[in-house]
Amino acid sequence: MEAYTVIEVKADGSTVPQVESETEILLVQDGTVSVGMLCYDDDDYKDVYIDHPENERELNPEAIRLVKEHCPQHLATKTSVVLICPEELAARMQF
């Protein structure tokens, strides 16, 4: 999937577009950007959660720089936005 594609997370745990569990993402909220993986619980409720890597603090400054460069409009939104993480940044996440 293309980097910076917006992923809508529905109340039932589904996503649009549909992505696999453990997809690397950028979480944009309140003018900040965090790296992580979008994961699905295996329970009956199909809850969605974000697992953040051990080196999140190291990667977040680069993540915000990339969002400012490629899709700065998301930094000003009043709701959280989930984006597909670019591969070069995703490859550096350590879990």
C-alpha cells in the first residue's frame, strides 16, 4: 500500500482500506506524529490497538518531518489520523 495512505478505523475494528494486523503506521494527533504498528486483537471484539516500538522516541522526529513534507494538512486536523508508514522508516522500528 502507498505510504501516507489514510487508514480509517471503524468502530467494529475494521479498516478502510483493509490492512493486515501489524501494519506499520504513523499516528497523527494534536500536531504530533508517533510511529507504531496497527494490530488486531484475536478476541471476539476484534479490537484495534497501536503497538509502539522501543525506539519510538528516536523515530518520531523523523516521522513528523516526513508528514510535514508529504501531507502537512493532517497536522492541523482536530481528529486523529492513521497513515501508512513509509517503508524506509518502518524498517527501522524495533519491537
